[in-house]
Amino acid sequence: MMLFHQAPFRRTPHTMPLNSSTMSNAAESLTVDDVRHVARLARLAMAEDRLPVMRDSLVAILGHIAQLQAVDTRDLEPMAQPLPMRNRLRADEPGKTMSTAELLANAPKTEGDFIAVPKVLGGDSA
Amino acid sequence: MKGDLVDIRDKIARRETTARAVVQSTLDRIASEDRALNSFHEVLAETALAAADHVDAGIAAGRNIGELAGVPIAVKDNIATRVGRTTCSSRMLENYRSPFDATAVERLERAGAIIIGKTNMDEFAMGSSCETCAWGAVRNPWDTGRIPGGSSGGSAVAVAANLCAAALGSDTGGSIRQPAALCGVVGLKPSYGRISRHGLVAFGSSLDQIGPITHSVRDAALLYRVMAGDDPLDSTCAPEAVDDPLPLLEQPIKGLRIGIPAQYRKGNSPAVDAALARATESFRTIGATLVDVDLPLTDVGISTYYVIAPAEASSNLARFDGIRYGHRASGNFADVNALLSASRAEGFGAEVQRRIMLGTYVLSAGYYDAYYRRALQVRRLIKNEFDAAFAHCDAILGPTAPTAAFPIGGVTDPLSMYLCDVYTVNTNIAGICGISLPAGFDESTGTRLPIGIQLQAPAFADARLLQIAHAFERAHGGREHPA
């Protein structure tokens, strides 16, 4: 049994053009290598023959999204969510909790009270 | 089982029928009708019949049995229930069983409602047609060769085909309202924060909202009242008191102002334009004041939405790693990331992968400002635009979708599919409330295909929205039933 948590994304030098002030250019210049890089960031195994297909659909969507460039957004505060919300804290009191058995019931594989994972060698591939 | 939820409830309460008889006839209807429709992924017959017996025993003993006692309600499969599975119509969660009930479900059950089953949807609520459902396409009961809309298509079909008294859906960019429109039933997206999302599998956390799909506005108002209100288990739930819509429903809307944006009359099918014109006339007839309002950013909504929603989805769906729950790829892997990546590639369908890719891209270094930050700025402009419009009107009227239901397989290009949601995404972007109401039919193809109109109202004006919707429903006539 080994314990691990999802490794944080390692900063990797990326191949995408850094000058992104023009979205439509960025979208059109999206390469298969870029798509491979994004798939790695997204932790999605993607066969080589699917990369160009994914690229084409991303280019089409990003090409449409480029219309956001035409909107004047000067001095506008970004709005991450629609309501003015405050951080809400609850009293730090013990409450009901779920049993270990309930929490482990959905695990693909268990050993005793642990979630079992296959033995993996090596480090972060990203 | 015909009639709306309130009718069924009243018949049970008056002992004209029993909860068991209602549930059994519902199960029988599902068994005979749903093979052609595929609206349910799982029917919870055993627990539903046991719950019905509990309700009937309560009535026999003269106990207070709750305002939804005995009514069978279907639940979209991205809303957690302790009984049955919660799959999000995805291989990723094919065998997932929630150890808890969603707060919305718990409140329905506390009021005596009976969960009859879990409904099919676009995988992880990503789609407008229910064609991305891992358990097969859902079919429109008005024409089984056509899509029911999505993503809450199974819930809309179950209501339209009388396979339940009402259903729960979720709406991130129109996923309650658009299928309700295409199936000819009522669909309410409450204001952001009004109904707890505890137990709703997260898609776009700043957009998601649970809401009812029903036979009538009165049913939607009742379910809204039962479910709405603060929840300690959802810190994004609004603490403000909930206005009870039921006492308002019968009040006349004479003098209320209905805003009509010119931008909502572009690019619709002729039948949708005609339905909108009739709806406008209905409002004039019942004494509403019609005013022109301007929403020039309507067209930019899809672009804004398809940055924000995938960005949030790529983050929310990062939790599906095949380790603690969900699909895990089998085999030997060189490292942890290979295991994660293979599990996710096998578990997620093509559209979900596309959205994760899009979201990851717009959040990645070098693009965050150009896409995500900019979309959040445009979001503020869209919100400001609605605020300005609502200074002149109580609700905004328009179509729910630009066309009636299209044939299954009829739209294959993702972008064309996204554009179907042009009238619904901005409601979520701004956090306001919206409702789709049956408003006639497109008969140009030889079959009757339902058309919906949408009303939108300011955040937390849900009760007023339902009042206006009810007045329209009364003037226009209630929903019709497919043959």
C-alpha cells in the first residue's frame, strides 16, 4: 500500500506563443504540440491520431470566442461569481461524520481501511 | 396518472387514491413508455413503493404528511441520492453510489415526495441535446426521432410523457429551461444561490443551480418553496429569506412591465418568432405594460460562457482521478500521472474531454488574462446590462431557444450546438432567475414540436417571476400532452 496525493502541476516550459493579446491569432496558431501539452496539463491521455481532431474543434471554438476582443473592458473589475458574497464561517464544533466503510464504498480497490493503488514507479511525468 | 403535481397530491390527501396506487401506476407507465424514450437510467421501484406505503400509513393515522406527500419525483442523475446510483450519465461514475442525499432531495423527501428514479442527461451536464449521455440518447416524446434538449433532457421527457409528477434538473447555461421548452413543459432556473447545491455534482460553480421541471407554474412554485433557502452545507447558498411565491400566484399582473429586447428577435425560426409574437400579445391582453429594453451583449454571452464554464469545469472535474472513487483504468502504469490520465481518458466522453481541454487552455499560463480574466470582465458588463434593463421592467420576455427540437444527429459541430443556448447562458452569467413556459408549436415539419418562451427576472425576484409566469400560463393555456 502506498499513499500519494495528486502531484501539483510542475511548471514546464510551454511551447504556446506567449503574446496572447490577440486571441484569434492565438487560436489559429494552436498546434498539435500545444494540444498535447494541454492534454498533459489536464491529465487526459490522448492518442496521437485524436490530437489534430481536438485541435480543429478547439480552434473553431476559440475563433468564435475571439469576439470578446471587440468588447471594451477597460477599468472593469472581473466578476468571478454573480453575487456579492462574504466568507462564511461556522462554529468549529464536531458534527455527524460518515463511517470509514461508507467513505471507502466507492473506491475502485481497497485493502483493509485503505484505498489501494497500483504500484507506480518514477515521478511526475508532467 | 394525469394532472399536475398539486392535483395528484390533493387526490392522495383526499383519499381519492393512495400514494401506492400513484407510484405503482407511475412505475407501470415507465415500464411501458420509457423503452422508446430512455429518460430514466435507474428506476427506484422498491424504495418508492416503501415510501408510498409510509405515506399511506401516515394518512390512515391522520398524521401531518407534508405538502408533497405521495407525489413521485424524478431526479437528474447529477444530483446525489442515497438510493440508487448517481452517474452523471458518465462511465466515470457508472457505479458511484452517493453516501448522502443532496439537500434539495432531502427537503423534497421531508415534505413527503417520493423519488421515483434517476434521469438521463448529457454527460456531466455538458450538452444541449442529451446525445452525450453515456447510456444512449434520450428521445423527445413529441417525435422520438428528435432530441429532447439538454442537459436535463431525461427530466424534461419524464415530465412531458407523464412518467413522474415533476422532476429535478440542474441549469448551468440553460440545462433546465431549454429541454423544458423543447418538450413542452415548465422549467425554472432559480436565482443563483437560492437552492442549495450540496449534493449537485459541480460543473460550473459560479453558474450551477438546481431547479424544478414541472407540468405547471404552480407546481414549480411549490417545489421552489420546498427546496429554496439557506443550507449550512452550501456556503454559496444565499442567507436572505425566501419570498413565498404561492400567495402571489393568483395576483393580477396588470401594470407590471414586460421588457422586450430587440436582440431576442434575431436568428429565430419563423415558428419561434410567431410564438414570441403571440406571447407578447397575451401579455398585452392581461394588462402588462410592454417596454423596449436593450441587451446588446446578448450575442457575446456564448463566448463569455464558453470561457467561464469550461474553466470552472476543468477545475471541478480534476477531482475525478480514479483513485478514491470513479473509473480506474486497469493495467500497469509508469507513474501516477499515467494512471490518472488513462482513467480520465477512459471515463470521460468526447464532449467532456473537449470542455476540460478548453478550460485548461484558457486558464493556462499566458492565456489566463486574454481569455478568463477578460470573460469575467465581460460578465460584469452583461450583469450591468441586465441591471439597466430591469430598471425599466419587472421581467424580460424572449424565446428560450431559437428553434424547436432538431433531429438526433442533426447537429454535429460543437460550436453550432453551443449556439443553441444563446438565450439562456446570460441568465446564469448574471445569476438572475429564468423560467421557460410552453408557448405553442412548430408544425412546419409535419409533427407538432413544442416551443418555449422564457421570462427572466432579477436575482431573488423568483416569486415575482413565478407570478408573471402563472399569469401567462393562465392567459395562454397550460401545457399540452404528447400523443
